[in-house]
Amino acid sequence: MQLEFKWYEFIKESMPRHFFPRYNNLGQTLEDVFTDTHMDLVRNGGEWLGKTFESCSIVAALIATVAFANSATVLKGVKQDMLALQFSKSIPRLTSSPSHC
């Protein structure tokens, strides 16, 4: 649709105004003919855009859910490892301090 509109604009701007008649035999202007012939394409494009939006929203929600679940799991595991690491560092300090006195 966008390509056809750009082509229409290109032809309209590149030709002199007096080259094309302003109205056809039915009394329609160029804009009227373009609008009438592309009405179905506009409707189909709107429906397609709505379906694409719905699909992308569902996929985005699933990706966000999985990302949050993974980040919470990783942080929980890191926190437990950090506690174990801190605990293991504190034991040698307690045992080595009395031995140096």
C-alpha cells in the first residue's frame, strides 16, 4: 500500500497539472479513484495490523515472564552461594585469631 501511494504521489508531482484531466467520465478526481480502488487494501491492512499486535503482545508477555523467572532463579542461587562464601571466610578468621595470640 505504501509503495502504491508513493508511486501515486510521484506521478502526480512529476506531471504538469494540465496533463491529466481533473475529472474522469464519472466525475471523480484522481484522489477519489485512488481511495475507492484501495479501500479493501486499507481494511485488510488494518485487520492484519490488529492480529500482528495481538500476537506480538502475547509473545512479549511470555518473554517477560520467562526472563523474570530466570532472573529470580539466578539471583536466588547467587545469594545462596554468597552466603556460603561469606560463612566459609568467617570460619578461618575465628580459628586463626586465637592461634596468633
